Amino acid sequence: MVSHQLYLSEYLNMWAKMTMLLKEFLLDPLLKASHSGHQGQQNRFDQREMLGDL
């Protein structure tokens, strides 16, 4: 029973990571493309993000 629960939680963890990756690589570029009209705004936002990561 415990091993089954462990397997299930690992499986759900894997799916959570997969959906995060899909969101990052598929949805975010689409959202940025749809907001291409606000290019200047988007560039400033990206620079703030990069500085925050340092």
C-alpha cells in the first residue's frame, strides 16, 4: 500500500514538472507573441526579470 502511494506521488510529481515545462516552452512564447504590440513594455519587463535572477 505504501509503495503504491509512493509510486502515485512520484507519477503526479512527474506530471507537474511536465506541465510546468510545457507552460514554459509552449504557452509563454505564445503569450509573448500575442503581446508583441507592447514590445517596449515587454523588453523592460524581461530586463527586470534578468536582473532579479542575478
